[in-house]
Amino acid sequence: MRVLFVLVSFLFSCIAQAEFKPNIIIFYVDDLGWQDTNIYNVGKSSPWQTPNMQALANDGMLFTQGYSPAPTCGPSRAGLLTGQHPAKTGFTHVNGNRLPNSSNAQKMIAPFFINSLPTGVGEIILSEALQQNGYRTAQVGKWHIHGTKKGFDMAYTKRGAHSKVEDRSKDFSSYNPKEKFPLGNELYPPMSEKHPNGIPYPYQPVTEEALNFIRDSTNDEQPFFLYLAHWMVHYPIVTRNRNLLEYYTDKLGIDFPKDKSDITTPGQTNPYYGAMVTTVDWSLGRVLDVLKTTDDPRNPGKKLIETTYIFMSSDNGGAEDRRKEIITDNAPLDMGKKYAQEGGVRVPMIISGPTIKAGTQFDGMVNQLDYFPTIMSLTGTTLTTKQQAKLSGLDISPVLNGKSNIVKNASGIEREFLWWHFPHNSDAQMQSAIREGDFKLYKNYKDNSYSLFQLYKNGQMHDIGEQKDLVAEKAYANIVNSLSNKLETLLAEHNAEFPSRNPKYKDLSEADKNVLPVIEKYTYNAKQKIASIQLATNKTPLNNAYVLVKGKKYKRYVRHNASIETKPGSKLMVTAKLPADVIEYVFVLIDNNNFMIQSDVIKAKKKDSL
């Protein structure tokens, strides 16, 4: 009888475990650098107080080599939500679906790109997958992706208190309840001689909406998924909390700002930025407090903190400056936001949850692309075979659960590398990169050269600041060859788009100018919606061509195929079939010397044009 009782108890326990659906929170900070918190403190410690991030790390797992999918906001967010590499979706930068453009000071011109989620058959994002598994879902804060917010039962995307003010040295919140963002009555860290019991914080709608969603979710007795994406610590560099700003001016030993002028001292010396970092940390603390004090109705006897996984990270590295203002310093990492260097893609990362041992640390490489498959595993959410095949990341739940000390793919093979593709901004920033083991290799599109750095040696940080380029040293030739071949293969497999040479470059040689493709004639068949251009002879042949179209329904440029026609005895023609609602279009030509030539912006007319 006793054996039967034990067996039944065991079976009920297994069933309960199988049915357990943990809550999921992604706490995503905007532009928070790897060195902007107190959780790593490599080299010089950060002056910014982040006690709640430290507490979360103490309660969960700290990742010392956590990476974002991209060095800028939009593609990282899309990568996190789709689980797909930015090069794969074509979403590689912010503000997409625009005409490619470059100044005459630039040798290169960035490719056309999109900034929306993939919409093909079978495409699914994280929130949709969890919804299908019975989750209540919410997106609170910054979205920064063009198009519909799919898979969310609730969405709040306003900036709240983090918005521009007329004079950041004077426009602070008070206790006046008629203000939009008044000070609260409760006191929170940091403590100081002036404020030994702590300070009040302004009303933060983004945080409050997130807390309300968590509380409301307990009424529905559903597991919940909260994607809390803060607008901070992105520009504007401002705080409405006078006490917090004063705390940092006192700590830094500087005068309280007398006007709204830029902070131009080097390093981590911007008190406004420090106040923003601590405000985000305060928000995390508010979330943790609610989880610790709220019962989980689905799991009697437990608080929400015991049934919730929290993924805390940043969309890219710290933005070190903006025009004349110095915001932060990512040292010892090189560069920052908008760069593929470590300062642009290595980010703070902590994960805590029911199966994660407190105070653990993982030193292997992890990317936010891993979140999607990991959350699928933790929640028992299933995908179709095609959906699973689209994912670029790996399931790291065995690492979180203490069952493995390495990240493996589905075949049990240890992860070899991570890689990034950022063909945008200045010539120097247009790069792809691959990180494998101790080394990181870059492809520089301004001249198609490579750079190689040894970040680690014998398990210890070596050249984490990427100061010594090893690419020309014979001892590393095999590493350069191996990594460059892998990177080129990945770029080809993902159909990556590349920068082209700029025909308007001020120092372009006369020889190059003389052979640039020249458009001689435009034709348009209004009835059939067929547009064509005719090119001059004795110019460089074309390698590729497409047309960018704006329509009445979708008033942003969309890429459509164009065909290159090279009939014997005829001039070179490029032709494209345009959508029925076309308003205007632009032909984009890439010649065999990799120059990008754009036609004029052509208005589609109701009658044929010759």
C-alpha cells in the first residue's frame, strides 16, 4: 500500500511539473553599456548605483559574455522577438524602407534595408508563440519596429516621464499632484547624508503599466509574458529627479548644473546619465518587489518571484556621446553603440528563475537570439518544424538549470561562434564580425580587409579592448583564414546585403567616373504597370538591379525585383513590374565595380511615358 502511495505521489508530481508554466519577464534597457552597472566592474568601477541589478544577479545567473544581436536598437529588438539573425530578416538598422543615401565624404553607401518584422507564411514571434500556449502577453515601453505589434494582449508604448524638457537643469518633478509626473511619497535608494532614508522618484507610467499588468494577470490565473522595454537610458539625457541628480553631482564632486549645457568631461562623469541608469534600476526593483509580495494563484503557497523567469539585458552597448555631449564610457571595451566592436554588442545580461541556482555565473558566449528557443523550452511551448528551423539562437535552458556547463545545439555540439552584420553608417562602421573562442575577426567593407583581435588568453581577458590587430602576423594566418571563410559562408547563407561604392564620393577617380552606368531613357507602361530604363553603351556592366516602390496603401519604399535585359544589338535595359497602387519608384543599379547608381524618383502616371 505504501509503495502504491509513493508511486501515485510521484506520478502526480511529474504531471504537475509537466503542466507548470512559468511567467516570463524580459526587462530590456535601451543603450545600457556593459560597464554602466555594478555587476561586472572590470577595471574602474562604475559610479552609477544599480543595487537591484546586483540583487538580481545574486539571485540568478550572471553572464559575463552576453551579446545583443546588433549594435543598434531596432534590429536587436526584432532579433529578440523573432529569434532570427538580423542578416536573415534584412532588418539590420533603424529607420528602414528609405532610399539609400550617403554624403560625398563617404566612400561607401549602405544597402536598402527594412525595419519591420517578417510576414511570410509560418512566421511567428515570441509573444504569438506564448499566446498560443495560453499566456497573457503585454508589451510595455519602446517598440521601435515598424508595423503591427503582433501577439500582445496589451500594449503601452508612450515615453512616460522619459521625454524632453525645456531646461534639464531646472525642469524637475515636485509633489504637486496636478503635475503629469509628480514625486511619489515612498523613499528609495540611494541614501546619502542629505537623504539618509532615501529619495522619492517621479511617477513613471512605463513602470506602473508593467506593474498593473503583473497584478491583473493574477486575476486571470494565466501565466504571463511581459516584454518591458524601457526608453531609458537612450537620449534625451535628462532626469526629472532633482534629488537623484544632486546625489550624483555630489558623488562626482562637481557643481549642480546651472543651465542646460552639454556635459563634456570624459569618462563616466555625466550626472544626468547616472540618474537615468539608477532610475532604470529603481524600476527593476519595483518589479521585483511586486513579484516578491504577490501570491501566485496558479501555484498556492508560492509568490510570483518563485514562478517567474526574468531576462534582464540591453539592446546594444552604451552610446558614448551625442554631438558635443559625453554620455558614458564603455572602457575597457572598444567603441560603443552603432559599432560591431565589443563596446557596441557586449551587454549586461542576467537571468533568474525557479530552476536557476542563486549566485551562479556563466562565462560562455550567449546571444539574445538564444532567448526565443530557451523560453520555448522553459515554458513547454512547441513550434512547427519550419518555425523551429528559422531560429538562429540556441536553447540555453540546460545551462540555466545546471545540467550543462556549455551551450550546445540540438545535435549536442558545443557552440563555436557568434556573428554580427552591420553594413551601415560611416565607412569605418560598415563591418561584419565573428567571435570564436578567444578571437574576434572583422570584415571592413570600406576596403574589404580583415582585422583580428585576441580577446582572451588562457581563460583570462587579454585584449578585450581590441587594441592590437593581429591580422598581418604569420602566426595567426590560419585563424584569419578559418574565421574569414566561416564569416563569408554565413553571409552568403543568410543572403546578407552589403554596402556599395558611392558614385558621389568626392575623391572618386576620373577613370571610375567615366565608366559609371548612365541612364539615358525612362519608359512606363501605365496599363501594364511596367517600368523600364535604358542605359548608355560602353559603361560598366550591371551585376544586380532592383526597384524601390511607394504605393498608396504602403507609403514606404518596398523592394521589388527588376530584370536586366542584354539582347544582342540592343542597348542595355532594366525592367520591373510594379504593383497596381504604385505612386513613385526608383531604380537601383549595382555595377560590376560595386557602385550603386540610383535613378531619379519617378512619379507613376496614368498615361504611358516615353
